[in-house]
Amino acid sequence: MKELPVEAGTATQVLDVAERLVQTRGFNGFSYADVAAELNLSKAALHYHFASKADLGQALIARYSEHFGAALDALDIGAECARAKLDGYVELYEGVLRDERMCLCGMLAAEHETLPAAMRDAVVAFFDFNEVWLSNVLEQGKREGDLQFAESAMVRARILMGGLEGALLVARPYADVSRFQQIALHLIQELEAHPSTARNG
Amino acid sequence: MKELPVEAGTATQVLDVAERLVQTRGFNGFSYADVAAELNLSKAALHYHFASKADLGQALIARYSEHFGAALDALDIGAECARAKLDGYVELYEGVLRDERMCLCGMLAAEHETLPAAMRDAVVAFFDFNEVWLSNVLEQGKREGDLQFAESAMVRARILMGGLEGALLVARPYADVSRFQQIALHLIQELEAHPSTARNG
DNA sequence: GTCTATAACGAGATAGAC
DNA sequence: GTCTATCTCGTTATAGAC
């Protein structure tokens, strides 16, 4: 039986701090010293939990992907229609921005040429599973008649994800959530099925 | 009278190499040593031309913005309609990706929290002038009847620019230009005026 | 304008005590 | 599991010769 996380283990605390640092400063923009200082640990203690920075990076992507996947599972269970799932998906991104962060994998995508191969692969895998999930939601929405789009569901999924990543990227230097919201609203609304153009009433 | 750039000055060569390194590895992902090695110069020689890395960074954004602005001026003169200007704008981004690069300011936007204030301001100014140019093109297209959109021209400009930046960001780890093209095509096509929905025939 | 040399610092990482 | 101490290397930057 799992205990309540009254006090998170050190490894978890390290991941929490490192995750925030990567999402705000980039993988090349933070150091073990930064994490250690924030947790009042020594650098050596960090190396005990994550032998190398590359290991820490892989662990960060793995956990982020798990958490994101769990959030998508929750949407699959809780949301009543495809449109509601998309709203939930957008809110995940908006939450990241409200926290003054970039998507972890969006940040790492920018730095991808400097990353160890394992991290690069994990970033691509993150995008892949996002696209597959979105693609399924889009297919559902089309099937059920509350979403419409001309492209394949996979291409439309790429348009959505790319649009949201770009909206985060540009909105952050402005520290302006409404910039993100304007773009996100458009991406959702252009998928709405309008009676006048829908197939067969 | 300007001379032909048969042999570019050292400062220009430094900017060329540094620009490519920032666009591929990020501002925190390259060093003076990298640039010096590539040009067979000493690090000290670089410091003669650009006293600090922050100075080099500012010079990079300034030159990139000038070049980009000149390209937009050329589109204003050469393109026959708003739609053609947008095509040209998209091609600028596609050229960056074909060179296996990220937009300089898109990359710096990701790293913005780690940048000197002057660089941060210059990045935002780059986005601002892009949005103003796009907004004017969109207004022109609406006026002349070959573009249509529901939002304000400024909001639509943000949708376009954010979409293209995001398309670059995600396409690059895949090293797949078609990923970018799919998104860019959608962004342009959704602006096309269709007779069935256009105002007053 | 470019060099060698070096300063001053911070990075990632390791050894070994507790 | 965390520490101190240390190593090695790379970083930005400067001094002063050529």
C-alpha cells in the first residue's frame, strides 16, 4: 500500500526542482549547483540519485511523459465529448504557461541538438504519443459529429500540437496568458462543426 | 559605394558562425571557443570584436532583425497580393528549417529567462514587428478580397506567427520539413477567401 | 586586429568519510 | 543518503606583446 506523500523523497524533490529549472531556463541553463542550493543539499548528494545530468534529464522526460499521459487518460475517462477533451488538452498547456514555464519537451526540442541521444528519442516519443492521442480524439469528434476538419486526423493533430507549443513559446517572453488563449481559442473553434457545412444534417 | 563582399570582415564571419550556433544549439549551448575554433581565431580576438557574449547576442538579434525586415520589405515590393506576401513569409521560415535551424528569436524566446535584459527586449521587438507586418498584410488581403478571417488582424497575425514558430520547433527534432509544410499550408489555406462564404459576392 | 597567457569562476563528476 | 574535499575541464573575460 502506498503512503501519502506527506514528505516527498529526495529524488522526487530533485526532479521537481530540476523540472522547473529546465522548463524555465532550459537544460543547458541550469546546473546541479542550482538544484542543490535550492534543496540545501550538496552536489554530491544529487549525483547519488542521478549519476549524470543526462540521467537526470532522461528521468525528467520519463516522469513528465507519465504525468502527461495520466492527465490524458483522465480526460479520456472524464470528458463527455471530443470537444471537451480538446478543451482539457488546451488547459494542460495553459497551466504550464500560468506557471511561467515552457512545455518541458518543447524546451528540449529547441535544445535537441545539444542533448544526449536517449533524451532526444524520449522527446520525440513524447510528441508522438501526444499526436496519437489528439488524432484519436479528432477521429472521435468527427465520428460523433461535433468536430470537423479537412486534413487527416494525424495532420490536424500536428497542427494543434505545433500551434499550442508555438503559442507557449511566444507568449512566455510577454508574460501574457491572453496571447496563448487567443491562439488556443482559434485552434479549437476552427474545429467546431457548423450546421451549415456539416455532412448530412 | 559598397564593395562586393568577396571576403567578409572578421566581425561578419563571427556573426555568421555565432548565428548558426545559436539557431541550432541555443545561446547557452555554444561558447566563444566554438566560434574561435571554426574560424581559426583565438578567443581573445573574438572579445576584440564583441567584448562580451551579451554584446554578441545583441548584435546577432539586431542583424537578424535587419535581414528579416529587409526580406519583408522585398515582399512588400515584389509580391503582387497579400496571399503572395504570406507565401513569401512562410518560405522565410521554411528556409530556416531547411538549414536545420530554429528561428533565432524563437530559440531565444525559449531561453529568454536566462538572457540579459537588452536581449530579451530585442527578442520581443522582433516578434512585435513581425506581428505588425503580418497584421498589415492581413488587412490588405481582407480589403482586396483574397483573404478572410474572423478575428482582428493583430490576433490573426499572432496565430500565424505562433503557428509557424511552433511548427519549426516541433519539426526540427524530426528533421522533417514536410511536418512544417503541413502546418504552414493549413495556416495559409484557412485564410483563403471562399466564394461561398465571402461578403457580398 | 590578432596573438599567448592567464585569471577567475562554475560546470559535471568522483573518492572516501560519516 | 549525505557530506567535504577535490579533480578536471570549460567558461567568460582580461593583460599585454606583436
